Amino acid sequence: MIKKLGYVATGFLLCLLITKQPFFNEKEIIEITLLKIQKNHRLVMLLILSA
């Protein structure tokens, strides 16, 4: 459970770092971040199921 939260938190922070660029407007940042979180969440679920 703690590992799962760690993966999700890491993915979320990476998304924020990646998308926090000046040439994106706020709406694009939110959309891109949400898409990346969804992708990371699927990866996390796959890692958990395969463990």
C-alpha cells in the first residue's frame, strides 16, 4: 500500500515538473497533467497486479 502511494505521488510530482513550462496555458497544463496521471495510474496498477 505504501509503495503504491509512493508510485502515485512520484508520478504526480513528475507530471507537475514536466508540464510546468511557460509556453503552456493553465488549461493545457491541467489536461496534460491529468492525462499523464491516468497513464501513470495504469502503470502502477500493472506493477501491483504483476507483483
